[in-house]
Amino acid sequence: MTVNSPPDEFYASVPVFRDFTRVLDPALYRPLPDDWVIGVTDVVQSTKAIRDNHYKAVNMAGAAVIVAVTNALEGRDFPFVFGGDGASFAVPPASADLARQALAATATWVKDELDLSLRISLMPVAAVRSNGADVRVARYAPSDNIMIAMFSGGGMASAETAMKQGKFAVVPSASDVRPDLTGLSCRYEEIPAARGLILSLVMVPAEGASSDAFRAVVDDIVRLVEASPKASRPVPGLGPRLTWPPAGYEFEARARRGAHEPIALHRAKILVWTLLYFLIMRFGIRVGAFSPRKYTEQVVENSDFRKFDDALRMILDCSPELAADIERRLTQAVAAGTVRYGLHRQGAAMMTCFTPSPTSANHIHFIDGALGGYAAAASALKAKA
């Protein structure tokens, strides 16, 4: 298949949907142009890192990929997905070199500042299609402020497999090169479950399953969640809790400092800045165009807690009974040869934030489980396989 559209016009022309129950409606998806490139990343041995209580660092590494590429592209819109311990995205050919440089620098930053290894690949869409997969994209709008990409066609899963085989690898940059991570933070406290537990779900099609059968299971699970009063987004209506000093200030300091700059200086700067931010938010102090009340409303609206990228991924605040019902339905689908899945239950969720500008509404807040999340659910999926 050959698809060629002007890059900016292409992504802007992709339909936008608001009802998540339509997440696998084929009419919403458009094939990526052949000359686009796909970026895929993941943290090596992320499950072990999470067991060692480095789950905040793992999430920061995944979010850093999106932030670095966005800043390198100077805010130009492109499709991306946060996966907890990594991220996937696609960019037009004119942006490929900038994306490659951002990925290389991010891998070095993750190694030097987070003591983690980030595996990264950048491959042409045409190469993915030559392996028999397709890459189709839709745009989901959880609010009026942001859009989140959805990917179907098997191409992202194929690209991830190629990455783990060492294909199309991007070499990390020199140690003195740093990505632009402006806007990356994790200032909010963990978000305790309000309905009983935080459920992390990763579900993929079983080998040989028909697309219609898989779509029917996705539709069943999504509608079950949507219809239940026992499930909600993990972010409470009044927003997550802020304290000072914030639990993630060390990561923010490491995101801001340049190579070889003293970390103590950046810790001090972040502590001062976050204290001002805490006081402004705590007492609702309006500063110029910045409204704490409006910003908090947008934090709730802009939370990214469900998505599809050849896998259904959801972080839900739900009752134990609903979690058991979801698992029963998934077990039935496994027996029918339709899906493979992984679940992980925990007591809280966590949030990693990307705020390009505090006065703009397009900040996005990536949600994951606080004690394993997507990575633990994916490990459970692999163990069952």
C-alpha cells in the first residue's frame, strides 16, 4: 500500500472522535503515509526496575521520549502514545532527523540521570508494511484541549518486535548532549483508589484471531467499563493532591540540568519554583493569565488513562467486583482464542505531566499504576503466553 499526503495536512485530516466506545471503528482510522517514520522505545528490564521501587523513574523515561520529540519539533502536532515504560510515535519525513536526535539524546539522559537503559528504534512505515502489517491512526479527544493518537493495523506491535530484535536501532548520543525536556514533571502525589483498586489492563489479539472477533471483545470491555457506576478515571474531580516538597522534584531537577552541571543547583531552583507553584495552587492565587482553578480542571480533563496502539491499555479506578467481572470476560475470550491479556491490581495511580506552558490548555497528564501499572500488566500477559 502506498499512501502519500502532505504531512501537515495528513494528520490534521484524520477524524477526531470523543466517544471511546468507538475506539476500533475502522471508519475513524487513516493509513499513515509510506514515507513517515515510526519511533518505538521501551525501558529494558522495566519490571525489575519497578520491583526495585524505581517506578517513577520508569514513567519519567517513557514520558521523556514524548516531551523530547515534541520540543525538538517545536510543538508541531504528531501522533504519539505513552505506554508506561516507553512510548511510540510517528512523524513525517521532514521531522525524522529531529526525532532521531531527540531519541538519541533521551537515551543518554535516561542512562545518565535515571540509571536505566532505554531501547529505541526509528523505522520507515514502508518497512513495517513490507512485513505484512499496517499502521493506521485515529485521533481521540478526551477533552476540548488535547488529542491522543490511537494506532491500529498491527504496525506498532510489529515495530516493537523489530526493536527488540535490534533492528533500526538508534545509537545514543554523546554524554554531553541532552534533550530539551522543558515541561516534564511529576509534582503530584500518588492518587489513592477511590473505588477499591487501580486496575491496569493490557489486551492484545491472540495469534490467528479475526479482527472482527477482537474488536467485539474490545467493544465489550470498553462498554462494560463505560456503563458501570463502579469505574472511573483515576484522577479525582478536584484534581490530584499536591504537597511540598513534591515527591518527583529530583527527577524534574535532573530533567532541567545540562550535562556536567551541578545537580545541587538545579535541586535548589526546583525546590524554590515548586514552593511558589504549591502556594499558588494551594491558595488559588491567580497570576496573570494563569488560573489555578482552571488549570486543575484541565488536569482532570487532560488525563491520559486509556488508549489503543494495537493493544487496549487502560488504567481504571474500579471496584474489586468490576475487576473480577472484567477478568471473567477476558478469560472467556482467551478460551475462545480471541485475545491475550494481562492485569495488575494496585492501590494507587500516579501521574507524569507534560506542561509546555502553564497558561495554555494543551498540557497532558500520563496516568499509570503506582506499583507496576502497564509494565506489570504486560509482564503478566507475557507470562501467560
